[in-house]
Amino acid sequence: MSISAEEAQAVLSRSECLIDNNTVQQALDKMALQIIETMQDDNPLVLCVMTGGIIATSEIVKRLPFSLELDYLHATRYGDKTVGETLDWIVRPRKSLKGRTVLIIDDILDVGKTLNEIVEFCKTEGAQKTYTAVLVNKEHDRKEGMSEADFTGVTVPDRYVFGYGMDYKHYLRNVKGIFAAHKNDE
């Protein structure tokens, strides 16, 4: 379902800010410190999960003081829907994963099926170590495949959230902070 920019702004005006930008920045700082401790000597390959992971990936890699390579993948279970089906690989990583330490960065861990399949893909491609980082973990009891990431920024309740990479019908990814849509907009 497509909406206009004006409709997206109206959704934003009715939404609830769950996590403000300052708190997001602190969470990103904490995640970066944990990543540094874990893999600073590993020459990691960082994989951004498009499109949602683009902002979190950008913010995290800017905080990492060691050499790394950056690539991306585009795999989605949602497309234009709000519920996931089978994983659709749009773009696979171009860099070889063989023998590498791979850090996969995504925006949110919701059900966990997509991230789990991406990790399995990395292993079958020969990754030596695979780590996951998500800015947001959605709290609920419907997890399948992966229940938690190796590095997590914040936890949110089981609501329709957007901002900081997460979209509302393809809009509002650029909103600073994490917002929950009003019940009428979910």
C-alpha cells in the first residue's frame, strides 16, 4: 500500500517517540565499544542489510577505529507488506566471505527469520565467524530462528516502529529517534 509524503508526515505527527535521538546515539556508542572489543583484530567484513540497516551501519562503522571492509546485501521477507513470507534475495554480497569474520548489521530483530537465514548464508559461503548487530530488538514471544543478536542497541515493545532506518510504508526511515505508530495507523 502506497502513501504520500503528506500522509507519512501525518503518521509521524500522531506517533509516540519511544526512544529519542540522544538515547539512540548512546546505544550506538555502546554497541561500537562491544564490537571493538570483539573483533578489532579480525579484519572484519561488515555487511549492511539493505534498506533498513543503512543508517545503523553508517553510524556504527563511523565509530569503529580499525580497518574493515564494507559490503551490502539486500534480502527481504516483507517487500511492500507488513508481514514476512519467504526470503527474497535481491542482492547478495559481492565480497568473498570465505575465511572472514563477518558482521551483519540490520535495523531491527523482529521475528528473527530473515537475520537467521542471512547468518546461515554467510556460513555456507565460508565465513569463519559471523556476528549480528541490530539497532532495535522488538520484545515479544514470536521469535523464530534467531532470538537475539550479538550486539543490540535498544529494546522496544511489540508495536509498529519506524525511524532510524525502519520505515513506515517506505517513508520515515530518516526520522531521528524511534517512534511507534498510533494504533489507528498500524
